[in-house]
Amino acid sequence: MKNRFSIILFGSIFLLAFIGLTTSLIKNPAGFFLNIAVIVAVGAIIWFIFRHFNTTSPQKREQRAFLKAAKKSKKRLQTREKVPAGQQQHSTKSSSLKANKHKRSKSTAHLTVIEGKKSKKKNRASL
């Protein structure tokens, strides 16, 4: 019942809009096309303004990524330099083991994981 009512409502709105557009086109074609041109021009101006302020250039994104990486690198170097004097006196064997563990657990910063359907296998026969 609700579905039938919504179809009738939207159908009547579209029918009235169509009748209004055709009568406007028949009575005053120049005014009709002028109104359409104004609507399109205003929409284009709003779209360009929105696009100009909303999107950033690739150079700005690269610059932001570079600054972020530089901050991380600077932080990493500062934490390495601030090693307390008591920790430097450990035996070389234990410090080398710690260094190896640290190297293994450390991941590369420039690689990212792309989410997707990893478990789905390709059907190679359909190539």
C-alpha cells in the first residue's frame, strides 16, 4: 500500500513538473533558456569554488608526507641519542642479541598493506 502511494506521489510530481516546463517553453522560450543557462552557470561556479577549496594539489600532499616523515625520523634519532649511561655498559653479546631482535621486529615505513580479498584465489583457467 505504501509503495503504491509513493509511486503515485512521485509520478504526479514529475507530471506537474513536465507540464510546467512545457508551458514555460511554449509561452516564453527565450526566458526559459535564459533561466536554464543561469542555473547551469551558477551551478558551475559553485562547483569550481567547492573544487578549488576542497581539493589539494599533489605537491601539497607530497610536502605534507615529507614533513611527517622528517618528524618521525627526527624523533627516532633523538631517542637513540638519549640512551642512559648504565645501558651502554652491558656486555656486547647481550646488546647484539637485542639489536638483532629489534631489526627483525622493525617494519619498513614506506610499505603499506592494501586491504582486499586476500583469501580469494584467482581462476587461472579463465585467462
